[in-house]
Amino acid sequence: MSRFVSTALIGAAMLVSGNAFAAKYDAAAGKATYDASCATCHKAGLMGAPKTGAKADWAPRVAQGVDAMVAKSIKGFKGTKGMMPAKGGNAKLTDAQVGNAVAYMVGASK
């Protein structure tokens, strides 16, 4: 597959996923959760976390779809490049807060 087609497909997935984020989650509200619970890892890329603002880090995750990203963030995930503790290690977060924080990071990484 050509590089152009691959880039176009990822861009289309991000556009569609971005619309899904807008409908389900509040990215503006997610900033507070991000600042309090997510930034420690996502600013620096600790434990393989995709860095906030890094399009290349987020593109393959966004391509999985909003529901998969939020589910992995809520339940936790261990991949080949790193891991995500359940709710970022903050069990007090609600599922909605986690979804909002994911929406914030994706929005900041487009």
C-alpha cells in the first residue's frame, strides 16, 4: 500500500473517530482529569504512553476507534511497547472522566 493511501486512511479514521469523540465525551472537561492523573506519563511518554501532541504516537490508537481506546484506558492494557494501568492508576476516576481525558489527549494530538 502506498504511503499516500496509508496516510489518507489514517486521516479518515481520525476524522471519523474525532466525530465519535465529540458525540460521546467532553474533551474540555477531560483537561482537568488529564492534568491531575494522565499528564505524568503522557507528557513524557513513560511506560510507552503515547505523548500528548504527538500525532504519530496517536494515529494507530485512534484507528482502533474510540470505544477500544476508552475501554483499554479504563481496564488497563499491556502491549508490546508498554502498558496502561487501569484508569491511569487512579481507581477513583469514573469511566466518563477517563473517556473525557482520552478525548482531550486525542484532540490535543491531531
